[in-house]
Amino acid sequence: MSKLLTTAEYEAIAGGLILPSSAFINGKFARGKAGKTFQTINPANGQVLNEIAICAEADVDLAVAKARQAFDSGAWSKMHPTDRKHVMIKLVKLIKRHERELAVLESLESGKPIRDCVEIDIPETMHCLSWHAEAIDKLYDQVSPSGNDALGLIVREPMGVVACVLPWNFPLMMAAWKIGPALASGNSVIVKPAEQTNMSMLKLAELSLEAGVPPGVLSVLTGPGEITGKAIGLHPDINAVSFTGSTEIGREFLKYSANSNLKRIVLECGGKNPCIVLADAENLDAVASQVANAVFWNMGQNCTSNSRLIVESSIKDELLARVIDKTSDWRTGYPLDPANRLGAMVSKEHFGNVLNYIAKGKKDGANTVLGGEAINGDGYYIPPTIFDGVTPKMTIAKEEIFGPVLSVIEVANAAEAVAVANDTPYGLQVSLFTTHVKRAHRMARQLQAGTVSVNCYSEGDITTPFGGYKQSGFGGRDNSLQAHDQYCETKTIWFDLSDDDIDETLD
């Protein structure tokens, strides 16, 4: 883990950066063929950071053609697994060498606090890529139990050209979750970053070429979703799209697939995740710290944000007081100041959306017990906000806010807690706090979510599959060895070994 620097030192790094602005296709930077650009904004002050190339249909066609050419050549897809591993490990070493530059790029463009970029995002990016690289020459295919007269081989093969469409909340970390297993499996990969956050991924692509990833194997196409994303979704020579983002846009990619070549679609979408605290939970002070982290980390711009605190009535007031106390540690402000735990909302539009939800909560009768107003200034800052007296039917209890807003909902018992928790179209993650082991096991089975963390807030780790139930996504899982499966085709190779036509001299 890199040591935190001072604000002045991070500003000096920012001042010396060469900001990437072009797409990365076939191993080199290139402006979009139409020459059009869009602005990327610094959320900390609302100022323009850079002009980024817009990749339209012709640019997507070029990137896909080069990706397919690279795949068919075998330069990466047929490279010995150990050699492929060594290239990816070299990429990780290059990321380590440029980690401060990448952290500052990400903080500037996303509004993320620099301490998170330095202590969480960049280290997790490196760990993820390393883990999948090390898995390359340790994954085995299978032999079926077919008896002595036949041999059935079940083998995995890379799909071909895979597109990874990224969210803006964890630009590099989500890139690693996708390109790690996709590259490890031997695919050519096209990455489309979110419109708000492009530059750290462009830098990573440049480093991949230096590491030895062949031209065409990893390309980055920049541009708006309605232009670049749509062209990717409809392209007939892309074999799969892995998408992380809103459920609304996830539906669009399913339509794109249906209207083109039925490419595989892997979706990791929204969440309205509950944190359940039962009356027998021990050490409410520690629980309160977990509650605050679960909802306010990354300004609540997190698909697993525990934005609903479902708590038994007998301990609600005590727990809420402790959560409010713990929230005083979550200072909001300038992202390049490492003392701040919360930075800015990613964009002016999103800033406005979150404020609209806060206004809706007030209008519907919820009690604002903390925050509730924007911080005056040029940037897009919203402090931690907590609503008490929330009912399950209120908008702020039902819709994904994706901001630092916590809704507190009282329940009478564990059964009601499960019912309220499951009363959502989403099913990504749940946190459950109880000391009753049998109850924890039963409730974990009843809760409709891809991950249930008991007595902590967690998404698991790199070894555990990550994904959701219901409208939180389907089609595959990020993390774990299962992540490789979504970028592979499974093939059966069947050999007839019966001795009917074998020369008798073999007997």
C-alpha cells in the first residue's frame, strides 16, 4: 500500500499529468474518426478537465476488426498459459510503478477521495489482476465418467471478442474485475469506460502494451452510452458484453443482443441493499461503525450501499445515536485532501438527482436527523444524510439513490425484517447483525440476495462470486474462478474408444 502524501504533493502530481484524451485501438492512441469530443469535468470544482474523443460506429467497427484479427492470429488466445500469466503480472508491476499517477487521475475525474484511491482502489485493482493471472495455469478442464468405451473431454475455450462496459463509481477496480478473467481466458477485450471516468483506464491500456499485451487484444473506446455503448451492444462480431451499471441500461443491452447476434450479456446492476440489525446484536458501537461504512463509503455511490437500515424497535434509538456519532468521522470535502473520507458526487446531474431524493424524503414525512443539504461551493458535495421514521413505501426506501443517504426503518421482529428486506426488485447484498447462530443461518437462506454478510458489511473477497438476484443482474458472476466461465465457451469433445473396429493384434 502506497503511503499517503500531503494535499500539496497530490496537487503537484496532478499538475504534472499528461491527461489522455484519445481512444486506444490496436495498440495506439487515436482520435475518433469523426473528430468529435466531449468534456470530462472535475467534480471537485465543476471545471473542465479534458476533451475526450467520441468513438462512433466506425471506430467500434475498427476496434472489433482489430480485436478479431488479434484473436484469430493466436498471439494472445493461443499463447502458452504461463506466458500469458507473466504478461499480466508484468502489467501489475507497471501499475505499481504508476500507482500515484493512476490514483490522482481517478480522483480528479471521479471526485473520489484520494485516500480511497490510494488505499483501496489501486491496491484492489492490482490484487485482482494478479489473482486472475495466477489462475491461468492452474485451471483444469474435465474428463467425463464415460466408461472404457468412450472419452468425453469438457474443455473451456475463449469466446473471442469480449466487450466490458464499466461504471463510473469504481473505474479501475471494476475494469480489473472484468478484464482480469477475460484476458486470462485468452479473449480480445474492448473496454468502454463510463462517460464520466475515462482517463485511468486509458492509462492502464497504455501500460498493457508496455507489459506485452499484443496490439488489438486490449482496446479502449470512449464516448457516450447512446453512441459508443449502443454500437458495441449491436455489433455482430462481439461475442459477449459484460456490463456493470444501472438496471435501466442493463435492459438496453439485452435489447441490443436480441436485435443483433444474441451475444452473451452479463449484467451487474442496481441495488437497494438492507442492513438488518436485530435486538440481540452485540457491541452496537462496532455495529454503528459498520452501518456508517456500508452506506457512506464512496459517497454512497456503490451498488452494494446499505441504504436501508432495518432495525428492531427496542434498539433503534440507541443504534441511531451511535450511527450519528460515528458519522462525524466521515468528513466531506476536497478529494485531494487525504483527511477527507468523502469527496464529490461524480457529476452535476447526479448531484441534482441525489438532492431531489433528499427533497422527496422530506416531503414524504421522513425525519432528517443528519445532513440533508448540499455543501455550498463550486463542487458537487453532499454530506452524510440520515432519515429516521422512514416507512417501506416511501420513495427513499424503495428507489436506488446512489448517494450518501440512509433510511432508518423500524421493525418488530426478525420475520418482519426479512419481509421488508426482500420487498424490493433488487437483490444484490444484505448485511445482517445478530448473535443467534441458528437465526443467522435461517435468515441468510431466506434473504434474496447474491451476497449476505453476517455481523459485518462485506462483498466477500476475490475468491467469492459476486452478483445479484432479481433485477440486480444475471448471466454470470464477477470475482472467484466462476468469473472465468462467463468469458469462455464450454465444448464437449467425444472419442469413441469401443474395440469393434480395432485390429485384433491389439488384444
